[in-house]
Amino acid sequence: MSIEVVNFEVQGLPGGQLLMNNPRTVDPLDSYAKAAKEITSRKKKSDADHLKLREIETEAKCFWDDSLGIYIPSRWITASIANSAFATAKIAKAKIRSSVFPTEEKIKLHYEGEREIAAVSQIHGNGHYITQNLKQGQVSVTKCHPAFSGWSFKTQLEIDTEILNFSDIKRIAEYASRYVGWGDFRPTYGRADVLLSKSGDLREVA
């Protein structure tokens, strides 16, 4: 197996936003799920209750690390490349999953106003969110999503060149980033340009 390291840089399109939707609250024991249930179980909710629910929802949907701040899960990259591989390079999804390896699990997200954010509890109060009216069954409900403008991230990928060459992954990533997008409610949100370059690190693995 021949492994090549590729620099992978993503820059959101001008005027576009990246939306997040961490699914952690599907766990009923999650702290945010418990906090939201305490409010939703009330028969009558005040305006303050509704505002608090929006704050809880915004925080819960963030991918947050106390050291990195807001981050991108590396599985977003492998999933994006895998889902676009056959349409652009006629490479099966299973082959992509066994030939593309992010070098870090959590990838720091850069965005406008990040210097003012020291804790996830500050995301909502600093306006990094949007609200949407979405259908749930026969009714519409208002949902909050963390949203980031002027966003970008960069990392490195290890690729197995016996399955995937640099031209292949470049073509796949460019298509996925521009026309499929990143995060939630893509490609309405999360469209971006991507820049790939060779790091010069090429090695044989037994």
C-alpha cells in the first residue's frame, strides 16, 4: 500500500453559512435533552421558555470541544467524498472508505466572530444561529440551528494511491464541496470551494 498525504482546505462561499446539527439529543440521558424536556413538559410556556429552548437547541447542535471550540467531525469529509465518488470518478463508496483517512478526528472551524466565543454557551447570544419553520407531521415548528458565516477549515488526509490518485480525490472533493456542501440543510447552506495540494509525504505501508 502506498500512502500519500494531501492538504485539504475548505472555504465557504462568500455570503454563505454553515449549519450544524449534532444529533446528541437523541439520547434521553443527554444533559441538553434533559434540559429541553424540563421546559417542553410544561403545559403553558412563557416567552422566556421558548427563548430558552432556542438557546438549548443552538448549543446542543454545535460540535464543540473545550480546547478547539467549534469543530468539524472528520467523518464529514469521508462521508462527503464517499457519497460523491461514484458520480465523479466511478469509484465505489466502499473503496473510498478504505482508502481515505483523515489525520485528526476533530477539525477546528474558523468563522466570523470566533474570537468572541470562549464557551459554547456564548454561541446563541452572539448571533451564531438561524431559525427555520419546519414541518413535523401535520404541523410546522420553529427550529434553531447554529450557523456560521465566513467559515473555513483545513486538515490533512492520507490516501491509498493504489485505489485513489491525487487527480481523483481532487475532482471528487471539488464537486462535493461546491455542489453537495457541508453540514446541515446542504446544499442550500454549506457550499464551499476546496483546495487540495500534495504535502510531499509519500510512503509505503506493508
